[in-house]
Amino acid sequence: MTEIFVLVEHRQGKIREVTYELLGWGERWIGQQEGRLTALLLGYGVKELAEELSMRAPRVLVVEDERLKDFNSIYYQRVLSSLLSRYQPLLLLMGHTAYGMELAPSLSVELDLPLATDCIDLSFEGRQLKALRSIYGGKINAHVTLKESKTYMITLRPGIFPPKMPEEKKGTIVIEPSPIQETTERKRFLEYIEAPLTGEDISQAEILVSVGQGIGGPEHLPMFEELAKSLGGMISCSRPVVDRNWLPKERQVGISGKTVKPKIYIAVGISGAFQHVTAIKGSDTIIAINKDPRAPIFGVADYGIVDDFQNVIPLLKEKVKGMK
Amino acid sequence: MNIIVCVKRVPKTAEADLFIEKDGKDIKKDHLVFALNDWDSYAVREAVLIKERYGGEVMAITVGPEDSKEVLTRCLAMGADRALRIEEPPCFDALLIAKILARVIQGQPFDLILTGVQTEDDGWGQVGVSLAQLLGIPHASIVNRIEIENGKARVKRELEGGLEELLEVRLPALFTIQTGINEPKYVSLAAILEAEEKEMKEVGLEELGWTSMESLYATLDQVSFPPAGKMAEILKGSPEEIVNQLTEIIKKKKG
Ligand SMILES: Cc1cc2nc3c(=O)[nH]c(=O)nc-3n(C[C@H](O)[C@H](O)[C@H](O)COP(=O)(O)OP(=O)(O)OC[C@H]3O[C@@H](n4cnc5c(N)ncnc54)[C@H](O)[C@@H]3O)c2cc1C
Ligand SMILES: Nc1ncnc2c1ncn2[C@@H]1O[C@H](COP(=O)(O)O)[C@@H](O)[C@H]1O
């Protein structure tokens, strides 16, 4: 029987959405064949989470230990390596997230299991796993074959697979004893640090004029500010703009910034990396201005302009003056 | 504090036209501009800042072709003390890179290893954390602050949605560095000239006792352009005409 393990991501008492995307993918893949999908829930005091998961996974395997309360990859790795050695599933799926990126590579080295990270699709040819990866900033796809193995490890890109929806039918919950014996001082979780609450909240904006690295430098910002103002919107940005201190962190859109859902999102000089794009999918209309016709942002935008922003924005700014 | 930084020379593709080689195994690279991987330049800067605060040495290491020496020179100009280039195996395999790095690093004294979170080209986000496991040292990934005290590091990891977590990690350790952790410093011409004087070593794979060049986990079958799928409606015409269309769209969608 084919068995797929999905690592459940949860933080501060909540299951993270990517978990349901992984379960959705696993369920579709198992489809008609004889197989079993199991969600692995590692934590402490997670009964309620297990119940919640059992609405979306046929089987939930729970390991509870005080040391699994917060995510410390050393303890997670200890538990997973014991579970994988014992059950030898065909596949362990994780998200390509702050969880998966911290854990998957070291686990794969420990157990000598082939791993492909940040995958956007998977298929099997016999027992051989083929992975599709998006490389060169999303402009190229790489078709990869993993070395044949009893068990494969994959981290899937978040935000691209439809999540598994809850069902009436309840899955079984199986409790496993914790294999953790020693407490380690090598790595300790201390605390979470919340993003500070600041003045303007871009996640509430109806119109966002969002600038990326492609605007070249902060000298162009006043023009974009003015445009945003005329439209009754706010200015937001991609990550490199914050990294370079052109705009403050609270303006950043993306997985490590804010998720936005404006009526209109205008992306200027933004290439469309998944870490950015995942967080704008709730926008009603996306307009992209980019001089590269192959920029991945055009794959998610509704309207596109292929040009240097300097040919377009000054004209647009004049045109919409007083439009608000 | 002896710090090793792992760096890679990568092609800058965000604004470039890309073409695929005849054998379908890679993109054409002749017309591309190469530079230090963005994440790695933050890692090098961080290593130099830590050295300035706590003393010690910074060594930059790359596994790459002859041309990679130019990014090593850049690292030296940014303040690294020594550099090492290891010959590159023909592969598309993060584990193999990590294993080669581990083999070389095992013979060096170090307290801290820094890598980037990911490369701009292959983007595995895998080499750093694999390397830590190979060396048997603890790690933290996506790090955006490091403070060191009494043989321990307090590091901040970036999670999702603006949330961060604070960890304490015992040294020696490996951290994968996130962009924005520090402010890049302008590299002067004088610094580049000075860099030419610093130690840059090269080592072949055979010298390392490396015989098998086979990919360990993953082989690349082919590359392709992503299928067009749903594409934006591209507005056409002169800039004036485009802006007129755009204004109409904005008016309509604004409600
Ligand atoms: C763990 C992690 C978390 C991350 N979180 C986020 C996040 O929250 N948000 C985020 O945005 N990124 C995030 N990133 C970074 C992400 O991977 C990309 O590096 C980033 O989104 C790229 O930003 P960009 O599109 O502005 O720049 P680039 O990718 O450099 O793109 C610039 C674009 O501008 C275009 N351009 C250049 N000049 C012009 C011109 N004159 N006119 C018009 N167009 C022009 C180019 O064609 C190009 O497409 C994260 C990465 C990691 C690893
Ligand atoms: N060929 C290489 N030589 C040295 N370091 C590398 C190499 N490839 C990757 N790295 C390091 O590992 C990090 C992550 O790379 P990757 O796993 O390819 O995304 C990079 O930011 C570098 O610090």
C-alpha cells in the first residue's frame, strides 16, 4: 500500500493553511489507487487541532511532547526520523515555508532520503519520482528526477494548490508515543516577536500602487505617492524595496509581509516571485507594469503593460489627477 | 570568531531575455550578467560586521567555475580576509554541493558558518541546512538578526506574515541569512584594489579525494518555459493610448 505523510504546520494554536494544500494535493494524487494519506501532527496539548484535522485527513497521527510545543527543528527531526524509519511511507510532504526550509534538508541528510524543495508539481513514473521546480525567479521550469528510493521527501510551494475542504466524515486519530529522550540545549525556542502595529495598514486599502526593485531607486517614490493619492489609494512594495530602506517594512506585500485584497493592485517593476504573488491573489483586479514580457507577474495579472514604467506612470499620474 | 561564508556566482535573470540551450538542459548564459547571489551578499556583510564586533577572520568559499573568482574578489573587497574556490562538479544537486563544502570545511577552524537563504538561480534553499547536518552542528534558517554572547547566538528567524521567532543556538552553528538583515556597504575602488592582495586559493575535486561526480539526489532532465496558462490582457498602443485604456479600467474597477 502506498502511504503519504503530510507534516502538519501549526503555530500559536492554529493550523496553517499550507497544511490543507498539502492534504489536498495528497488526496488527489492517491485518488483511485490503494493508498493512505496520513497527517502528522507534532505538538503539545493539540487534541483540538487533531479533531479539526480529522475533518480533512483520513488519518491523523499525533505525537505529543512538551518539547514539541513550539517548533524546534531538532525535536521535530527526532520524531520524524523515527516515524519515517518505522513506517517507510512513499512520500513525506512538507510546505516550502519557514517550517519546511528549517527542517527538510537536515532530515533528508540524516536519513539519506532524496529531497526536492520548492516543487510546483510532482508525478511518478513507476516508483521514480519526477518533480517540477520553478527556477530563475519563476522564468524557467526545471524537470527533475529524484534518485530511486523507498521514501522521498518533498517541500511543496505554498499558495498554488487548492486546499482540502472539511468534510463530515471523520478520519481516525492515532496517538503515537514520543520518541524524544533527551532535552537539548543546542537550539532553544525563546519567544515569538509580533510585527509592530503601525499607522497605515495596507491590508485595508482599496487601491494599492505597489513598487518593486524595478523602479531603480527611491528618487521615483514621490511620483508613485502622488499617483496613489490621486487614486485614493496607498503605496506598497515588494521586499527588496524594504531591504534597501526605500520604504518601511509595514509597506511590504508578501508571505513575510502583508496579505492584501484591494479592488485594484497596480504592480510596477515587480517580477512576480511566489513569495510576493501569493499575498495578492485576493485582489479583484491586478494590473502589472513591467518591461519584461516574460515576467511571471503577467501570469497572475488581469491587465498588463509591457514597457518602462517611466513611459507610463508620469502620463497616468497626470491623467488621474483629481480622480478620487 | 572564525566565520566561513558560502557564496555563489549567479546569472542575473530578472530583466534578461532567456533562451534554452539546444540540449534542453539549461538556459543560454553567454549574454547574461553574473554577480554575487543577493542573499550571499547580505551574508558576507553580516560576517564582516560580526568580525568587526567580536574579532576573528572571515573566509569566503565557493564551489564554482573559474569565473567565480570575480565574486570571491568582491567578497574580499567587502571585508573577507581569505577566499577559496573549489572546482565545480557537473551537476544540479544541492546535496552534492553541500557534501563538497562539508569536506573542505571539516579541515578548517570555525565558530560560525553563514550561507544565503537561497540562490537566485536554482533556489533550492537547501545547501545551508544540509551542510549543517553534514557537519553535525545546529542551524537556524531565514535569519534576520544575530547577537553573540558566551558561545551562544541569539538569532531571530523570519516566519510568515511579519511574525518572527527568537532562538538561542549554541556555537559552532550555521545560519542561513535573509535579505535586509543589514545595510549593504558601498564597495570602494580602493577596497577592490586591496582585495587583489588578499589570499585566494583554489582546489580541485580530485585533490579533495572526490571521485564520483554523480548527482546524489536529483538529476535535471530538462528545462522549459512555464506554460503560458492564464495570461494578462496586454494593453497595446502608444503610451498615451495605453494610459487612456488604463484610466478607463481603473475607473470601472474602482466602482
Ligand atoms: C523566505 C523568503 C521570504 C520572502 N518574502 C517576500 C515578501 O514577503 N515579499 C516579496 O515581495 N518578496 C519576498 N521574498 C523575495 C522574493 O523571492 C523576490 O526576491 C522578490 O519578491 C523580488 O522583488 P522584485 O520583484 O521587486 O524584484 P526583481 O525580482 O528584481 O524584479 C524587478 C522587476 O522589475 C522589472 N523592471 C526593471 N526595470 C524596469 C522598468 N524601468 N520599468 C518596468 N519594469 C522594470 C524587471 O523586468 C523585473 O521583472 C522572499 C524571499 C524569501 C526567500
Ligand atoms: N556552489 C556553491 N558554492 C558555495 N555556496 C553555495 C553554492 N550553492 C549554494 N551555496 C550556498 O547555499 C545557499 C543556498 O543555496 P541553494 O540551496 O542553492 O538555494 C546560498 O545562498 C549559498 O550561501
